[in-house]
Amino acid sequence: MNDDLLDIQFFLDSLPDKYNILEAGIDIQLQQEYINHSDTFDRGELTENETRSLGSILLKKDLPVKNKKAALVLLAHLGTIEAFRQIEKYNNNPDNELQQWTLLALQECKMFLENSLLDESIGFISTGLGGLDNRLRYYFFVLPPTSYTFSKIQKDIVKDEFHLVCKNFNSILETINFSDTFIAMKILVPLDVAVGTIIEAGINKCNELGDFVFIHYYVTNDKIPEQSEIDDIIKIIRD
């Protein structure tokens, strides 16, 4: 391995592990804007001094947001250690409207760094709800049968059964919120497990104790719906 690759390996080893899934949730429309913007840039080359100069313009308060967006994408496409450091420096105190854009640039730059070191292509996954380590985050809710409400005992059963099912599938039940008309959960699911498999297994385990969970459900990894949206979704599920 030559000196450049050794430098890259040393740098990557010093970073937190497992950047394959972006932990922060990123607005889906913003992700699409970033991808469209990124596709207009080819991979480039700059010296370290030129890279630092490009990074320094991000710190200028009077620079228009559109110019900073372009600078971040250009730095990301350099795919060098110095470019990563410049994005990381700006990420410590980014403009409010560029926080998520900067995270995407940081992740893309690291991806190019990894690709220059490894024989296989490395990508990254970003969703509206983010993830943790090698797991994606999902939000879903289950319902009682039509015109029924969940009892205290039934809520406890749902909590216990979904905890066990998640454990069996190497998944994590992060949060669970109860109401009389629905039970909402956030779970972290490995990439090699279908989220529907977990939810349906949990529903089946609950229904072995009384058929009190409706077999249809709602799940997303985009964003958590508002209560008004949940009411509309429940009507659709019921119909």
C-alpha cells in the first residue's frame, strides 16, 4: 500500500465507525435537491492550499447560501482528507439553513474517500428519519379492530411482544407511544431485514392472545406524520 493510501487508512481509522447510514434524518426534498446539484459536478482535483481556500469561503457570513451549497458539493467531490476536514470544520457551526446540506456533503466526501481505498464501491443511505450504525429508523403505528380501543392490558402486551420480536430480528424498539385508538412505535431495523416482517410478526404474536390488533398498519421512514395526518391515514387504513 503506498503512502497516500496509508494516510487515507489512518485518517479513516480515526473517524467514528459506520458512516454507511446517515444517522440524522434529512428532509427528502432537500436530499433530492442535493442529488440533482451533485450530479452537475464531476470529480475534481485541488491542491491542499486550494482546498483550504475553498473551505475558508464557507466561513464568510456575507456569502450567499447558493454559493456555499456549490462550495460544499465541490469539496465533497474532491474526496480528499483535506476536503473532509474543511467540510467538518464548517459543520461545527454551519448556517442554519445549510445544516442538513452540510451533513450530506460530509457523508458524500467520506464515501469518495472510502472508494479510493477499497476495491468495492461504497455508498451511503440517507432517509427522512435517519438511522444508527447499520440500522434504518422506521415509524409505524398499529390499530385496534374497528370501533374498539386498546385496554391497559393490551397496551402492555403490545409493548412486550414487539420488544421480543425486535430482539429476535436484531432490531431495536426505540420508542412506543400509546393512545386509545393507535399505538405508535419507532424501531431501528438492519438493512437485511424487511420492516414489514417485524411489524407483521409483532401483530401476529399479539393476536395469539386475543385478536385485538388490526392486521393492516402504517409505516414510513420519511417523516413522522402530524396528528391531523394520522387521522386521515387511519381512515384510509380502515377503508
